[in-house]
Amino acid sequence: MKSHAEALPTQEMLINMGPQHPSTHGVLRVILRTDGEVVVNARPDVGYLHRALEKIGERVTYAQYMPFTDRLDYLASMNCNAAWAWTVEKLAGIEVPERAEYIRVIVCELNRIASHLIAFGSFTADMGAFTPFLYAIRERERINDLFEEVCGNRLTYNYVRIGGVSADLPEGLLDKTTEFLDYFEPKIPEYNNLISYNKIFVHRLANVAVISPEEAVAYGLTGPNLRGSGVPFDLRKDEPYSVYPKLEFDVCVGTGERGTVGDCFDRYMVRINEMKESVKILRQAIAQIPDGPVQAKVPRVFKPAAGEVYFRAENPRGETGIYLISDGTVNPYRLKIRAPSFVTMNIFEKITKGLMISDIVAVIGSFDIILPEIDR
Amino acid sequence: MEPKAIFDLLKSRFGGDILEIQEEGISPPFAVVSPEKLPEIARFLRDEPGLSFDSLMCLSGVDYKERFAVAYHLHSLKETHRIGVKVYLPKENPSVQSVDAVWPAANFMERETYDLYGIVFEGSIDLRRILLPEDWEGHPLRKDYKYPEFYHGIKV
């Protein structure tokens, strides 16, 4: 059977989608070649937010780099903070007090929920449903309030330190977190009733931009995008770090619930289900957290021995890997950040061939990319 | 498999093309290989049963002052092991064969390395600048990079 484009040939058009476009989640530019409504080719153009974060890393000390990691993935700053701290600790062989590790896991999982809420909210808004976005922001606001109590900031936290965290949790915060979890957990089925199984929504996402498990691995997809293709790989389980081995949770994968395994709907659903798992992790962490110090002794002039380390952490958007080379001085010699969204954009051109323009919006939303992390 | 066993297997297969093993203070350990043989070694690492390095985690350029390097961090989801592979390149006209045919994930990371280090990846499907403007001069992550005073006549 002939495709649309072959049966009714029209003149090809070159369209600029972005860099200023509400559905590209920031300053992503997609150069579209279309035949009518059908996309012949969609080429992503990134780099509009490039701030030379890797170059800056070579000129500041290890501790001074912490606030820059906030600006990597600003919807999950806690996770980026912690990833940097874990990398440096691995390089220098620093033992972190257990309470500090629990605090890190608690703030990271709260941040994961906040980040997935934005992913859920903005994705549904892209698909034309405005109400879920307000629901998501309402819940995220309560997480921001918690973080404000923890460290004084609502977006870029700069809370984690090399060897621990900047301050112990304020009194009563764990109770407030439990209170939030009790409030939040029943909301997830509410989202599903509100939008997830809405017929129009499902039609927009099911069987769109299917990525096979083999393709997902070969193209370096990680996090929810990889699990959406049915690959049960989660660094918190498969390459455990911090206190994750002591916490029980399930790895959510795409099941082809409404279409094919690896379509946009699966990637969306993985995030919804992961929020439930994060709630599970948080409840256990709150029950298990020990008393004790929250900061290891780290010398003021901090010079790790020469060496190279690659550490990766499971962030809301996938594997944030940091390749760190030390030459024994106070500054990192080389600092490479492997950003999950950046690698994810690699497959974009391949899977968008032959889709409709409106599907492009669905694909971008389902990848849950964030531009400051792509451009660094 | 332990990295050591993997390196032994590589040595028995490629002999002198495995130039050096770097382990001291390095995680995961690196096998330094000769740049000419890189595509062949990459294919072997991916396809050999028991190794099956199906995932390229990270590809980075490094400027070691007297020479450049490209570091490949590999992981196998099937066998759950990981190693690093490194090639050293000369300061003048650094270039190495692209591995995007072996691991498609390489393309964007190779473009980034080309953009910021000026390392050319021969045979790449699409090698253009990615983060900087197309008309940018120089490669900023090189250690000897001079900061420009003007960009298109505008003082920076």
C-alpha cells in the first residue's frame, strides 16, 4: 500500500520549530522538512543554552562546582548535586555518614517525584489538556515548600556537599514528608482517571514513535525512556550506590498497555508508575533513617589523588554520568558530563520519519528532555 | 566477567594492538588500543558472545597536554560488566575512525568531541559542530585555547 506522501505528493516545506516554541520544552530547535502534514525529516539543533559548564569545571575547585550542577537539570537539582558528590567521593575514597546518605536519598526521591510531575503536567499540556498541568504544579509546590525548609531554595538547591549535606534536616520535616506522601499517593490514580486513560490522549500516544528494546540500548537511551521500551534496567538496582540496596522497590517497564511496547504511551506510563515507587522508597527511608552526623571530615583544601573515575546515577531523566579526571591539584583536570537528554536526542531524527507534525510534539514530550542539560 | 579477564581475551586476540592497561586509581580500568584497529576492536567487543558490550555509556575527549585521547566507557546489559577503552591521538590533526556504525549512540557524543576538541571522526554519518555556532573559531576545551576578544565584531 502506498503511504500518504506517495499517493498525494505535495511540495516539500522547510519549517523551523523553535528555538522559541512552547512545546519544545525550552530552546530546542527542530528543523522540519514536511510533505503536507507528514514529516519527511526532523533534525534537532541544540546548543542555544551552552554555558561551557565543562570548561568552568576545570577552573573552579571540587566544592565550588556544586552550584553549577544545580544548573544542569534544574528540575532535578538535588539529583545532580548528589551525582556530583558521589563522583568526587568515589574518586577521593571518602566515607559518607549513613544519615547523610539517607537524607540524600530522601531529597533525591522527592525531587524525582517533582520532576516526573512536571514531565506529566507539561506533557499533558502539550497534548492539549490544561487541567492536569495545574494538578501537577499544585503537588510540586508542596515539595518545593519542603525543600525550602531543608535548604532555603525552591529550584536550585545547592544542598548536597562533598562528604555529606550542608545541614541536617529541620525538625519535623520527616513528619511533614510523610504527611505529603499520605496526601500525594491517592492522587496518582486520580491522574489516571483524569487523563491517562482518556481516549483522545491514548490515541495521540499509543503506537506513536515505537522504539524497540534493541534500538533503545544501541542508541544509549536511559532511565524511563529505556524502561519504556521494556528493558528493566535501573542503576539504583543494577549498579547500586548509596543506600539503595537497603530499599525495596520495583523497576517499572513499558508493557504495551494500550499499544506497542516502546511507544509514547509506555514512556509516559513508566513515569506515572515510578512516582508510586518513589513514594515506596521514601516511606522506607523515613522509617530506616539513623541518627548521627551528616558531614564527613573533608579537608578545606581538598586535593584528591590523581586518577580517573566514571560514575553514573539514576536521575529522573536517565543516566547522568560524570567522567572525572584528577591530576592531584585543587581543580578537576577534566570533567565530562554525560547528560541523558543529550544522548536521547540522537535517536530523534530516526524515529520521527513519517510521523505527523503533531506527533513530533508527542515525541518530545514523551522523552521528557530538558535543555540546560543537553547544552550544558 | 572481570575487567582483567576481558583484557586478557583482548590481548590474546589483538596482541600488540592492545598497547597498555590502565588500572591504578582508575575506575573502570582502561585498555589503551591503537587507533587504527579501533573499529575492529569495537566490533569484537560488541559481537563476541560473553562480552556483548551493547551499550556505549559515554564517549569523551581529553586533552592530556602532550596528546589527545578519546575515552569510551562501555557497558554490557546482558553480562553486566563494564570497561573503558582509550585511544591516544597526536596533537597535530587528531583523527580516529568513527564508531557510530557499531554503537549508534556515539554520533552526538562524537559531534560534541569534534566541536569542543577538534578531533575528527572519520567515516562519521554526520560530523558537524553541535553546541557552538557553526562559524565558531577554535575548540574551547583544548588546554591551549585562547579566549576570543570579539565575535562577529561584538566584544565578548
